[in-house]
Amino acid sequence: MSDKKIKIKQVKSTIGASESQIKVVRALGLKKKDQVVEHYASATIMGMVNKVPHIVQIVE
């Protein structure tokens, strides 16, 4: 497991997104646009980010 933490920001609303995409965003801990959460850069989290790249982005 990586000790590196990443910040994930929701940059777009989930309105119009598919049900599975909404579930991925919610599982990341995001509820509102412009909200930022911090997670460890594990393969699981990075896979979730890659599923919804148009809704979230990694900020430093």
C-alpha cells in the first residue's frame, strides 16, 4: 500500500451520469461539486478515479 495521499475534487455534477458512475463518486466520499476528499493512492482508489475522469480530478 502506498503512503502517498492524493486529493480528489469533484469538478462536475453527477446529474445526467449513469447510476454506476454516481455510485463510484459517492463511494469516493464526494457529495457536492467542488468538494475535495483525501485518499491514499491505492490501486482501488485510482481505478475508481479512472472510471469517472469527467466528473472528478486529482488536485495537488
